[in-house]
Amino acid sequence: MATKKKPQPRLLFSDEQGQIYDHPDLLLMVRRGSEFGLPRPDEIMPLPEESEFFMLPGRHAVGYNEKAGQVEVMEELAVAAFACPGHTVTGVSAYESDPDARPLPLLSYAAIGYAEGKFWVCAKKVDSDKRQVFKNISPDRIEAGAHQLMQEMPGNRLVNHLAGCALTHGCPAAKNLALGRFECPLPTARTCNARCVGCISEQPEDSGFPSPQCRISFTPSAREIVDIMRRHESRERRPIFSFGQGCEGEPLTEVELLVEAIKAYRHEGGTGTININTNGSRPPAMPALKIAGANSIRVSLNSARKEPYEAYYRPKGYVWEDVRETICKAHEVGLHVSLNLLYFPGVTDTEEELEGLIKLGEECHYDFVQLRNLNLDPELYLKLMKPFDFGPCMGFMNFKKRLKKALPWLEYGYFNPYLG
């Protein structure tokens, strides 16, 4: 049976009051890097549940007039979508900005259109894990779980911090801790040795956009960490524990504390996967973490090339070569290595970037690529990347296929995998 052809979605736009309309004539356009074009049929899908719509102030919708064969810029505002976690954006919303438009908040901005009675988004599902899906869970249940945590461990500062993250900031990781399921967040580090342009816990006043999360204001003790781990293990049969959260700095700046807590948890019979989400700045930490009982690391990067990497991460006291060495050393000592690849259409899926990732995999070996979205104003990121060569865009699906062909052992996903 022939596969039904996907529709060509129409443009969505918004008025100043936030009311969204679909255009009767103009087709949806997307942005990939500096290029504007129509969405590729293999890179759109019906809008998944728990996604969100955005009106983009100061940015005018751009659509394609098929009859006239030309691009049109509207007076009305552009619209974008934040795709539900587990989905990677394949095309960014196309718009033309006013000269005085303020920077957009730290989110991703997928192109979205309308056809055949439904919304279509430029994104692809890369992980079927329901880890951050809460559609059938009452907020009251999350609130009750957070309060129960605080009641059970009243002197544990880390519990109070994470309960606040669940109740106030709606952090998915903290909500899962309150529910006793999936992955347990373990923020520890107050400081960071990078100044990421898109840092979600600390932004300079002149950045033009606020931090959506509050950075942890204390350093927890090893006992506070272990008690949370033991409690989560008692409720989740396949527990994952992750140091390195959005509400902290770089966990490897507290490597001695991490080693102490992991060693104590394993000594008490603790099971599950222990993972470090890191910028990979400290290669010598890898053997100690492995010996203590860690299973994996996830190294965040926007590029496997020195210049684009350092332009975004703005490292303090380390360089790209240290990140590369950390990946090599982690594999050498037997840690499972994931890349937290901050994907941006038209930049990540280019020849130079693919070549860098293949070279890194061949020389250092990584096991898993988490295809996460780069959460940053698109024009700000493109301005940041302007000095570097990227070559033509191959598209998300071709990028995945070619990377997998070059590194056939690779697995793809969105979340930290359970390793047993």
C-alpha cells in the first residue's frame, strides 16, 4: 500500500493580541541557517501533545506565495512552536525582524503550519521514552509528592531545593523525582568554568534575556545526595541518577564531592545508572568517577570543532582539546559516553560539522548522541556562528543517516539511557 503523501502546510501568523490564524494562500516556510525554504516532507510531523505555541514579538511572518512564485513578508507576527521533549527541531520559524526587536527567551523555535485540520511542526521524534510527558498526571499528585519528600527528609537542603524546582519552576526532572519515577536530578555545583551563551541558570545583565532557572545557592553534603539516591531507588526499579542539571554550574568543579557520594551509594548497595552531565572540561576526573561507581558521562557540545565550540561555551580555564581528551579518557576507562548535541538546523547538519563529529567518533569513540535542541534566539546564534565556515545544509534525516553510516555503533535518543 502506498504511503499517504504529507501535506504542504499553510503559514500561521499572529495578531498583536496573540490570536493565531492560518493564511489561506501562503505556504509555511522554514529557516535552516541563513537559508529560507519550504519544509522537507520527511522532516515534518503532526504537532505532538504537550508542545507549545509562541507569538514572536518584533518578528514578521514570512510565507511563500506559490501562485506568484515569491516570498511575502506580512505585517502580522510570526509564530513558532516548542516541540515536546523527545523531538528534535528540523526547521526554525521563518521571519523578518524589526531592527529594535528584543532577544527571544531561551527556547527553541520550530516552524509550524496548518493543513488538513491539524498543526504540522518541523520536528522529528528521536526518543519514545515518556520521561517528560505529564499529560495524564494531575498537578496535585506532583505537589503532594514534593511535599512528601520534604516531610520525609526535613533537614535535607537538596530535597528542599528540588521540591522548589518542581513546585515553582515546573522542572521536569524535579517533577519526576517528586513522582518517584525515571531520572533523579542531583545538582551540586554552584560555580561553572564556562560562560555558555545559552546558560539557563546564570545570565549577565546585558544579555537581554533572563535565566529561566535559579542556580543552586549551596553545596550539598555527600550524605544529602546519597539519601535522595536511596529514596529514589526505593521507588523506581530502573533508576537513573544524573549530576549536572540546569539549576547548577559544572559538576566536575565538585568532582571530589561526586566521587564521595557515588562511592558511598555503591558501598550501601545502591543500584542503577549514575551519570554525569558535563562540559567535559576535566579529563583527569574520569578514572576516579569510574572507580567510584559511575556508569556514564554526557558531554554537552554545539560543535565538534574548536572555534564554533569555544564561541558558544566561552570556556574559562579549559579549551576544546580538554573536552576531546575527556571523551577519549571516559571511553578508555569504560564509561558509556553520550554527546548532548545542541542541534540547530542549517548549522549542525552541514558538511563541516558532520566531518568534525565523525572525526571525534573515530578518534575518541562515543556511544550515543542525544539530539537536543539549541535553546537560543536563532538570530543570536547565527550571528555567533557567522565567522565560521559551514557549507551546505543536508537536512536532519540525511545528517542522522550519514553519521550513523560513518559510526555504525552509534545510537540516537534524547534522554540519558538506563544502562543497568
